[in-house]
Amino acid sequence: MKRSRVWMLLALFAVALLTSGCFQIRAFTITPKSLAANGVAQVKLSLYPVSTSGFDTQRGYVVLLVGTGNIDYAYASNFDLTGNWGGPVGKWTNDALRDLMLVGGVCQVGGIDAAYITGLTWRAVLSTARLGVDGPGVGRLNDVLRVNLGLRAPADAAEDERGNVLVFSGVWDDGPLGTQVGVPEAGEVACTGLIFFSIPYRDA
């Protein structure tokens, strides 16, 4: 193999490591367990560091790519509600980041690619500040990063229906791998985990 190709492969490997993410969803709870029309459920998400490696865990903007079907996104809380990672910090939505994450190959976990999931409305919700540290160390692997989502049942929700939700967790490293600060670019985003659930509807 030519030396130039070896260096190219090593460079691609380094890029993959540098953008491999910081936090992933590992637990969640939903309250209440069912909704009447226009009712709102709160989903409490618990995110944890991916690993102790400085390559796998670096400071970055924590991202939730939220897909909803027959249920509406209502709100997101601040990120890191318990302050374990320098928060709480605010949240915002970014349509450009959402569109990038829905390009094939950009946001995929366990062979599931967000780009090929149909029938959902997507929103990218992210922290307003970089969270985490470079390589948290073994002692920090159990330090949770909490964030809540609110989901609203439609006005015509019927008892035999349900709302479907899929959430990818990830990181946006708006840094050395891009060319424009503040603009999401290929190579700056990685998805680290996902959850899927549905909320049944009931009569009032």
C-alpha cells in the first residue's frame, strides 16, 4: 500500500475518533404513562459519558435529534439539570443541524440511520454551551447529564391510538474539523445512542 494511502486511512480513523461523541442516552422515564387529548407527557432523559477515552469523550454541544409521529414536541428543559457537567445551560433548536443529521451516514447508531426513517417530524435540540470534559476518567462515568422533553398529544387523540417518538443522542463539535464557526458541517457531528418509545392515548 502506498504511503499516501496509509496516511489517508490514518487521517480518516482519527476523524472518526475525534467526532465519536461525548454523552449517550442510557435511561429514561415517562410521566404520565398515557395521555388524553392535548395532554403533555414529560420524558426525563439520563445521558452518561461514552467512555474514559479522551478521543471518545470531549467537550461539545450535546444534541438530541427528536423525531415525533402523531404527537407534538412541546418543550425541552435546560441541559445538565443537576449540574454535574458545568450546567445547567440553556437549549435551542437548529434547523441546519437537523438537516445535516438527516443526511445519509451522518447520524447512525447500531446500523439505524436517521436519514432512512420516514413518517416522523424531526427537530434538533442542543445545549447552548459545550458540556463535558476531555476524557472524564473512570470516576466520572456514573455522572449523569439530565435533560427533559415535553410531548403533547394531538387535539383529536383517540383511545386506540398512540404517539411515537425516536430520539438520537449525539454531539456537535463546532471546531477544527469544519471550516465555518457556527455552521454545522460534515465530520463535526456524531450520534452515540438512541431510544424509541410510544405513548398510548386514552379518553379524558
